Amino acid sequence: MWTQLRMTTGPNLKIDPSSSVALHEQVAAAIRRAIADGEANPGERLPPARDLAAVLGVNPTTALRALRALRDEGLLEFRRGRGVTVAGDATRKNELMQKANEFIATGRKLGYHTDELLQVISTLSLHSE
């Protein structure tokens, strides 16, 4: 179980309020890293947003926003009565999201816009079929 003890002692769950990165993005990134590092495994329950917020020193709304973003990415599942759990294929989805983010960051460094990056993906997928 991904307990508060692991959360408070884990080096990946540090939030920097002075960073230019939004707090909810830092929380989401910390949870992504925990999933990637095997600290939070598929099927494991995460603490409720208010507990997560208390441990990390952020507002519960910030923690909930991060959890919702990870749900939208397919890394977490929200189930009534069971709380928030790591999705069954979260590790694979997390790896894909990391690679996609690297692709986007590289494209932006090279001056590509979103529509151009989508065109590159479309072209690549046509060639691989």
C-alpha cells in the first residue's frame, strides 16, 4: 500500500512552491515518477486528495487537480467507494506520456507548433502501417 509514510519519506514527493512550475503539475509529476519507479503499483490505492495535500503542504484543490489530470491521462482510476487507484496499465501509459512529452519539448525547441507536431505524428503513423 502506498502509505503516507512512504509519501513523506520518498525523495520524489517534494514540492517547491518557489518553482515556476504550477503546484498541481509538480504534484502530478511526483505521482508519475512514483508510478514509473514502482513505488505506486497498478491496483494500489492512493491517499485521498486532502491527505495527499496535507503531506505535500498544498491546498486540497491543488492535489485534486493533479489527481484529475492523471486520471485524464489514464494513469489513475477514480472509483466510488474505492477511492483513487493506480490504473492497471499505468506503467505503460506513463512511459508513453513521458516519450510524448519529450517529443513535444524537442519539437518546441526546434520551433514547431502543435499542428506541425501532429502532422509529423500523422506522417509517421501512415508510414508505419
